[in-house]
Amino acid sequence: MEIIIKQTFRLKSRRKKEHAEQVQPRDCSSDLEANTYLRKMHTFIFDIDISGACNLHCPCCPQGNIETYRLPHGFMEPELLASIVRKATSECRVTGINLFNWTEPLLHPRLPELIHIVQGAGIPCHLSSNLNILPDADAIMAAGPASFKISVSGFTQDVYGTTHRGGNIARVKNNMVTLAEAKKRNGAATRIFVTYHRYRHNLKEEPMMRDFADRLGFGFDPVWALMFPLEKVLAYADGDIQDFPLTEEDHTVIDSLAFPLKNTLAAARNYQNQPCRLRDRQVSLDFQGNVLLCCGIFDAREFSLGNYLALPLDTIQKLRQNHRMCKRCMKNGAHVFLTYCVPEMGRQILDTIDGDDISLLDLRHEIRHKHLCQRINTMSQACFSSMIGDRQKAVLKTVIDQMDRIGAVAKRSLFGKK
């Protein structure tokens, strides 16, 4: 690894000039040339809420921890989504469209049609669901989304129901089985995986859910639970409470996180000058096609920038970069925190959670691996940004993950860890 790092940094000075030449503004003699240039310059993922509601009220999410405001309700029309996709692909290179942000996509009565629109444009379509409902698994799998994420936070109802409030884990498991069968019947290539939201109280149930997902052929990607929305995170960080004050329940949720939020946010401030991936690489829309400042922002009354179809992408980005909320967020390093890029976070987690849970989940190894991936990603951005694209980066990440899994299996075989 050290040899690779040294070699790549030798390339940096040579490639820097070439990259600068590539990104210099130039006259485009034709529409085709202009479109090619824009695709090289701008790469985005779109987060699109296709409905205005969620069927659960989780305490870590604004759908469950804000009582004074509700998002407008309704469903995105397929024609509107098609128009959004056409505009997006004319303005930038779209590497994926998530048909979710704050809401439950499976509530939409025409979801398969929306999936077809995205996939038909040659763009990977991604879904995320709490899977307490599953209206037509066969139609969804036949539409062929690129991925389907299932959000859980426990294996038993007592644990799951605390953080997925209003949900029923038995129903979720039944729907997982139904979804697996539908995938097989339809020969779908969709990557289905479980995202297990880790809190201090639910770590012992993670292996049970992992085993259940594995038996169904699903992937398993645990994440450390965070507090949302951004408005409440910033209120906690700098004490500037505006529309959404922190409640007693919010503080209970904060205490249940696997890291000390106050210390993690303090560490995040050291990285306030880091670029914001959420602002520079993602665009968030509601079901009406309105642009939200950020995927972490909830209050559409204050932080809607206008309708996407009426605003050029460059204008949207200028509005975001100059917005007071963006400046406040970056001053507090919240953009680094929300993307799990605070280097000290791993050590803080190990210092916070129970030692038995650390051993059960082999967290020391996992955290070292993630730090390595972050270093490689930083290196690739610095040295290879003009040489390799997102697809090649994804392949590199897959290779690293496969090597890590092989190492983990070997470690368990040698030391008898299950």
C-alpha cells in the first residue's frame, strides 16, 4: 500500500497540469460537444421524494421528532419525474436517482412506473424502505431497480419498536421473505440489502438480523445511527435554536447513539474546510419537483430554492453555495459529520460502547477497514480524479471490500470467531 501511495503522488504534479487544462472553460461548437463537456464537469446523484409522507414515526427522524410541521402530502406524477430526468441528463452526468429521502417510496401507487422511467433513461434507480408495507413485490422486482435498501434497527419487537416507532418487525421479516421470492421469480438483478441502524442498545441483535438477511441472499450494511434533521443537529452544535427546539425525547435519542454527539461535533469543526459532498454531488427534490437546500434539511417552507424545472443547475448550485444555512453547517463541520467522515469518530465509538459488543461485532477491525477506505478515496480524489470515473472507483471499492471479507473469513477460521 505504501508503494502505491508513493507512486500515485509522483503522478500528481504531472496530472495536475493536464487536469487543469481539461477543466478550463472552452467554446463548444455544437450541442453535442457542449453536452459532453457538461457531463465531464458535473456529476450528481438525485434524491427525489416521490411522496410526502412516511408510515412510521422514528424518533431520530423529523417525521417522528417534529410535531409542529409536516411536509406537504401528495405523490409525484410519472410525467413530472420524466421531465426531471430529461432536464437532469441534459445538465449533468447523473450517476443515480434515489426515489426517497424523508418519505416512504412504497406508499406511491405507481412506483413500478417510476422505476421504469429512471432505469429506462440508463440511470441506476435506488429504493429505501422500512418494509412495513409491500404492496406488489413482483411488480417492483419486474421493474428492476438497481438496489433496494431495507432499514431496520433490531431483530425483536422490543428493540426494533423503540427506534422504528410504529413498525412491526415480524411484518418486516415476512415482507423480506416475500421480496426475496419475488426477486427469484422475476430473475431480477436488484441488489437487496439490509441497513442496520446501530444504537448502543441494539448491537447484540445485529448478528441475528445479519444471519436472517444472509439466508435470504440479501447484503448487510450496518450504519451508526445519526440524529436528524440538520436543523436539530445544528441547534445542538451551536445552541442557535430556531424553528425546531430539542425536546426531552431528542436528548434521550442522543444519549442512545453509539458515540458522544457533543464530542463528535466538536471534532467535526476541525474539518469545516473540507468540501461538502451533499452540496457538491447531490440534489434533493420533493414530490412537486421543488429543490431543497440539502438532503439533511427538513423544513421545506424555509429551505426550498424553487422548482427544479424552472432553475438551471448552475443557478441552483450558486444558491446553495451562498446560502446562510450552508455556511452555518460547514462552520460547524456538520457536513463532515453527516457523511461519517470525522476521523475521530471511530475511536469515540470504541470508547463509548460496551466491550462485549465491540468483540461480538469485531468493530476494531471494521473501523480500521473503513479508515483505510477513506484514505484510498481521498488519495483517488487527489490523484486520479482526471483519470478514472465513478464506475472505476466503484470497482476499486468492490475489490477492497472483497479482500476485506476474505481476510475476515480467514481471521474467523484461525481464531474461531463466529
